[in-house]
Amino acid sequence: MPANLSGPTLLVILFIVLLLFGAPKLPALARSLGQSMKILKKEVAPGDDEKKPSDATVDAANVKESTNSANTNVSPSVEEQLAQARAEAEAARDEAQMLRQQSAETAAKPKESA
């Protein structure tokens, strides 16, 4: 079949694909087509009769393990940052309350005549 496709025929097919899918969608289309072909080749490959976990399962397990290890390594600094942010928020609340009291005291004082 590929022998029957000559240069002008391929150009027409590419033009029709471009019209149907549009230029912005072509990279995503090519990427998904490549991934599909890769999966198909893995499934059809001879000699792989034993059951193997799928790549998605292995990738998900790796992500989960790396996330757990990252959480254990990062947790102390995140907790420290959270404590610091809470302390800063408390200080800002205290400062705002002090400024409100000062402005209320200033407004309550009778104005002196000049």
C-alpha cells in the first residue's frame, strides 16, 4: 500500500489532514499516534508471553513512591514555612488592630482650634 502513495498523493493527504485538524492540533495528534504505535508494538512483540504490568501502572507506582519520599524530605521545611507564615499573619493582625485603635483614639480626641 505505501508503494502506491506517490509524492502528489501524500501532499493531498497531508493538506486534507491539515484542513481537518488545524495546525495547532497536529503536534498533539502526532504525539498520540506515536504513543499508540509504541503501545501496539509492545503488545504485539513476540516472546513476551509472561504477564507484565502495564507502563501506566508502573509509572503510577513510581510517581506515588517519589511523591511519598518527596513528602518525607520536604515536610519539615513546608511545616516551617507554614509556621512562619502563621506567625507573620498574627503579627500583621496585631499591627492592624493597633493601627485601628490609634485611629479611633485620634478621632475621639477633640480637635483643637487654631
